[in-house]
Amino acid sequence: MSAQAHPTFALRPYLAEDLAVVAEIFRESITELTGDDYSEAQQEAWIEQAVDVAGFAKRLGSQLTLIGTMEGSPVAFASLAGQGKIDMLYVHPAAAGHGVAAMLIDALEKLAGARGAERLTVDASDTARGFFEKRGYVAQQRNSVSVGDEWLANTTLSKQLAAKRETP
């Protein structure tokens, strides 16, 4: 038996039956990965967004949502709202830093470009900002967002997508 040097990731569309595991990824990602940037009260307010299960399901289902899997199990998800806004990107802590987020964002960039978007924007948490900047996203403005009884800071970043080549 040989050890695997790199986990095998794959992408697939979000399905309604993914709701419970996606909500768990959302909670675990916030709880375990954002503690250096947000207080416990801010994290709890953020996590509350998934408590309204019907609302969370509607948000996921109304967007182009992709699931990142590792050995067939969901470990991350990302969503594209409308033509050119990345709404969500969450990775389970056990899969963080292994490339699944990059794979999801690469796919969303390609899909957005195929849909005619010239640029993508994202309101990135302070935790995710560096990830997006390394991928060519440029900070546009700082934001304070009211979530429950808390205020959370994030940054709007954008990236110009590659121009579509015209075929002769």
C-alpha cells in the first residue's frame, strides 16, 4: 500500500442533498479558520446565516454552486452569484491549504468568462483576502457588514478575466 502524496480533488455541481454537509463545511470553516481575524461573537453571528436552513438552501440553489470533493466526499464549496460575483468560498479545515479552493475559483472564473463576464468581484473576509490577492484580485474598497448584532469587516476585490478569443 502506497501513501498518496496529494489528495485527489474533483468538482461537481451542488445538489439539494448536499445541504447538511455544506452547512457543516460553512460552520467548521468559520469556526476553525477565521479566529485570527474575527472575534468569537463575530464568528457566531456569521455562522447564524446557515441556521435558517431554508434560506441557506435557497441561496445555494439560486447560484451556480460547485462542490469540491476529496476522495468523493465534499470538503469545500464556492458559488457564483449572477454573472460576475463570487458569493461564497468555504473549505473544511481538514482540506485547507491543499488546492481545493484554487480549483473551485479557477472553475468559477472559467464559467463566469464563458457566461460573458469581463471581471469577477468578491467580498473577501480578512482571512481569505490574501488567497484572492495571490490569484490576481485587486482590492477596491473596505466594507463593514452588519451580520446579526455584529459588524464584520471584509474587502471587495476584483479581477479582470481574460478576454475571450474570437474564432474566425
